[in-house]
Amino acid sequence: MEREKICAIGVMAKAPQAGRSKTRLCPPLQHDEAAALSAAFLRDISENVVAAGRDVPIHGLIAYAPAETAGLFDGHLAPGTGFVLADGRIDVPGGVTGLGKCLLHAIQGLFDMGYGAACLLNADSPTLPTAFLATAARALLAAGDRVVLGPAEDGGYYLIGMKAPHARLFANIAWSTDTVAEATRCRAKALGLEVVELPHWYDVDDARALDRLAAELGGPADGHYHAPATAAALRAVGRLADRLYRAAE
């Protein structure tokens, strides 16, 4: 299929490395455990993208940095997952700073590859329902210009999708605050873009969210992605796994 008829989903990620991955989860995890969990997240998220692609034309990629770390993802991704560099080392319009430069670099890279639509997805939500990804891609592949936003419970977003690299969506945003989603929503509307909103979801980026993840995977399936690699990684870390699998039995 021609790429112009496919929605690319780029997962914003760094390669799993002890002491550099998921450090906000230490404690309760050790650095090697956090790196293993990061690798499990990548496996599940990339497999989830593949699952969504069974219903809608989707191609999954890793939007990564720094450039020399691509090989460190080996063995941690769903087969067929591609790569796009997102280190922010590009010329950007004024006001695009910090994380915004990396996001814009990734989205421009995906469109440069010829995809007809593109989403950026975080690497912190391994149980995100597959239907959310399919809905985003389906909306973006339909006629007309629009933005898809997946708002996170902390005020950020877990997904942003578009049909062209609208740089202003990343300009003058106070990154890592609870205003990111709302500021992006307002910016899209100011640009005259329809905003399609997905349901809220959560990021696993602190100990409380890790407990929530364990409880979710230990309970009955309720529409979330089953994340088998993440469940196995949690099982390997001891205390959390004991609670997880007692709940599952």
C-alpha cells in the first residue's frame, strides 16, 4: 500500500538502559528493573500498534534519540517496527523549544517519509486500549484537515496526530505542566483545525501509577491492552508481582 494511505504512529522513546530509563520509578524499582520494564513497555506498545493496524492502515515506528542508540532497541520491538530520528537537531520556528523540538522533528520526519497522516505516541502507557489507536488513525485518514488529541490524566497528552506538520502546535507550550493538552487544544482551534479527542488515559511515570498498572493487569480485562511483556516484567520484580498475580488467580 502507498504510504500516503497509511497513518504512521511514532512512539517517542529512548532505548532501555539501566540508570537512564524510567528513573522516576526508582524507587520502588532498582535501575536494572526499571530498564527491563522500559523494554517491556516498548514491546507491548509496538505490538499494540501492530494490533491496531489489523483494522486500519497503520505503520509503527520508534521516534528515538540520540542517533547512535538505534541498535539498543534490538529485540525490544514488534517485528516490522521502523525508526525515525527525533533528537530536535533541526531548524524550527520561533517558540518551539525543549520537547517541542523533538516532537516537531519526529512529525516532520514521518511526513518526509511520505505518510499521509502521523501520530506521536508516548512510551509510558502500555495498556492503552488498542481501539484508541485505531480511532486516531481512522480520523486522520478521513478527508479534511484535523488534529487528534489523546489527553493524559496529568494534563499532558499521550497522543497527538495530524495530517500535516503544523509547527505552531508545538510553539510556546509549557512542557511538563498540566496545561499542555489545553494549550495544544486551543492552538489547534486557533489554526482552524478540527480537534478529535480520544478518551483520557494515564502515564506510568511514578510509583503510584506503577501500582495502578499492577492492579490493572492483575484484574479482569476491561478494554485495556493486555500488555503481556509488561505483566512478565512486573512479575519479575517481586512485591508488586506478588500482589499482581494473587489478584489475577
